[in-house]
Amino acid sequence: MDSVEIGLITCSPHEEVYSLYGHTAIHINHPQRHIDCIFNYGEFNFKAPHFVLRFIFGKTDYNLGAAPTMPFLLYYKEWGSQVTEQILNLTAEEKQAIIDALATNYRPENRIYRYNFFYDNCSTRPRDIIERNINGTIAYEPRADFEPSYREMINEKTMHHPWATFVNNILLGVNADRKTTQREQHFLPENLRYDFSHAVIERGNGEKVPLVKETRQLVAPGVQVIEEDLPFTPMQCAIFLLIVTIGILFFETIRKKTARWFDILLMLLTGIGGLALFIMIFSEHPATSLNLQILVLNPLSLLFIWPVWKGRKTIWFKLSLIFIILFFIGALWQDYAEGMEIVALCLLIRSLRHYNDK
């Protein structure tokens, strides 16, 4: 096993949505047996039955794949991603244990696992299999004053894609805003790479050795073209909605009429969005069960569309006023998606407009 090298592979993000957070894999190079392959816990099948529905409810199954190294590297080279390898400082017994564990994981009955974006993904799995098969423990160097929330970390990765950021922040709730531990931050490949580079192995006999023996650049960073999102941002849409809301209020004041169609439109849009947030309560996705944005994107509004359309007296606008006040108070605990406060302000204007309706 002296000639065998085992390395942690870290791939920088590219412009596919699923790759915005980077990728981690394990590289096994066994020259004597002519084995040079990548073990990758990030494979999934879009064509699997009910894939979209299962994804919504957090029941997405990923699997461990094994592939020759060169095609794997060429794929990331074509996208302009950088690929680095950290050669691990392992004994012969540890190398054999990791290879055996990967072989066991790769059996058909074992290779599929229930993917969890924050807690059990293509980055945490390689870390865990390496930690479990080392004769000793891995001690990570503490990072002072680095306690970002899950939301802050993923927003950093999607900063060039405002609509991807918006969707993430709409679906994530209160639990995404708590401070994370150093170990929890390993769900992002770059954080794991950094901690591996500063970690040591503490052997049972008191010996301490660096976890990483050597770092290599397998693919140099290339040119990446940032794909454009929609021509307008979520914030611009929210500001436009506020302008329209104020304009309609001015029109109603002048004409002494009520624009019920606009109330119906707002109730329909926020109600449909609220149904999505209501569904996420039952999802296995992390940090989606308690989401205060459901106070604005509220599915209950759908129940009052008909009486509002008919001009009947309804309690909806008083309920909406209470929900919106609670929403603004909730900003003390949860960071909202871009523009959501403006949407809430639009609903507040409409609720106050109807508050004293007879």
C-alpha cells in the first residue's frame, strides 16, 4: 500500500445550478493495480420516478458512483472549474481501511443514500468515511470569529444569481439563520478543503501528523461565463409592485371606487406562494419547517377570494393586518428573502385600506 495515494478532491463551482456550491470526491490512485478512479457521492438521476415530487419533500436519493479520473477532470475543465487534490497522510492500514469501506459502500445494496443538503451530502460523506477509518482522531484547527449561518453561506455561493438566492431564502426558515459549528460548515466543499489543510491526525500513541501531506492542482481555473438571470431582480419586482399599489390607492381615493381585482390578484399570488411554504413544513429538507414568511405568503388568503370578489364583508383584511405585524416582528429571528418586506408593505396598505369596510 505504500505506492497507493488517497486524496480529497475539491471542485470549484460552475454555472449549473446544482454546482453553485462546489463538489467533493475521493481519489484512489493504485499504480500497481492500474486503478485510478474517483469515488463520488454526488450522483443522482433526474429520470427516477417522481423525482421532482420526491425532491420537494426532501426524499431525494443520491448514490455513490465510481468513474475513471480523467473523464471526471475533463468535465470540470470544460466548465472552467478548478480541481485541487489534498493527498492524505495515511498509514498503509488506513489506506486499506478506506478502500475497503468505499468498496463496501459501492455495493448495489449500499450505494444509495438519502441526501440531505446541510447534514448528509457529497461533502460530508467523504469526510465521514475518512474520519471513521483513521487510527486516531482528526483535530481541526479552530476558526475564530467564523460562525456564519446556513443562509449566509449559501447566499455567498449564489450572489451572482439573484433569483436562485431569492428562491433559497423564500424556502428556508428560522433554523437557517442560527450560527453554525465548524463541523456543520463542512457541507460546503470549500470549507471542508480549508479545514483539512489545517488539520492534524492525533494518533493513539500521542503522535501528531498533518492530515494533508501534499496539495496538487489537477485542473487550473478556467474562464467561466456567468449566465444571466431574468432582466429584473426580485427587489425591482417588489418595488414595481409597491408603485402599483400606491398608484391604485391614489386612483381609489380619487374615483371613490375599490379595485377588487387588485386585491384578488395579490391574494391569489401570495396564496399560491403560501401553499408552497405550507408543503415545505412536511418536507425532510433541513430548515424549512418553521418559516415566518408564510405570514405574508399565506395560503389562507385563497379561502377569502370569492367573498372579496363579491364585495362581501370579510374578516380577511383584519387577519392579514395581524399577520403582517407579526411578520415584521419576526424579522428579529429570521432573515427574509429580498423584497419580502416590500411585499408585506403592499399587503399592509391594502389591509389598512379595507380595515374599516362595512
